[in-house]
Amino acid sequence: PITFVAELQKETHHSLAPNLNYNQDNFLGFRIIDKPFINDLLEKFGGILAVTSANITGKTDSANSLDVEKYFTNSELDLIIDNGNSKVSNASTVVKIYNNKFNILRHGSISETELSNL
């Protein structure tokens, strides 16, 4: 339920696909997920998947696959995996880490108090 936004090392930034960091600010988000399907998928692909968010910055968070389809055209979507769960869950907490401090960019499942205890 958490996404960490961290500064990339200079040599790493140039090896990324350009569409992973549109604003070229040398920061990238890393989502920490603990779901059996995702864990299996990560294992098959070497532990890392580089994907976009399921919503557009500044718009309402996507809660399900229908919301995702509203934000993206068919030409932008290669695949949507829908687990059939229509239950809306809280969005991840997005935390930017810089100079050994954190700044919450989006409040979500994990509170500031919980973050302070990590």
C-alpha cells in the first residue's frame, strides 16, 4: 500500500525508457506490493516490472479496471488484468524521499504516524 518516490542515480536515469519519467526530474516511484498474483508475475519477469500508474496525475485515482479504461485509449493499453474484485481499496500512500526526509505526496492506506515508525 505504499509507493516510494526516490531520486535516481545519474547512471540509472539514462538506462530507463523515456516514458517512465516524463518530467525528467530524476525521481521515480517504486510501488511495494504484496499480492500472490503480482509476486508470481514479478518472479517470472526477474523481480521488476516498469509500468505506469493506473491514473493520470491530478485526476481521481482509478479504483477498478473500468476507471483505468476511462483514462487511457485502446492504443495506450496493452493489457489490463482484472481480478474481478469490484471492492474499492484505498490508494497507496505516495512518499517522496529526499535528503533522508520524507514528504507525503498523496495520503492513502498508510498514515504519517505509521510511516514515522518504519
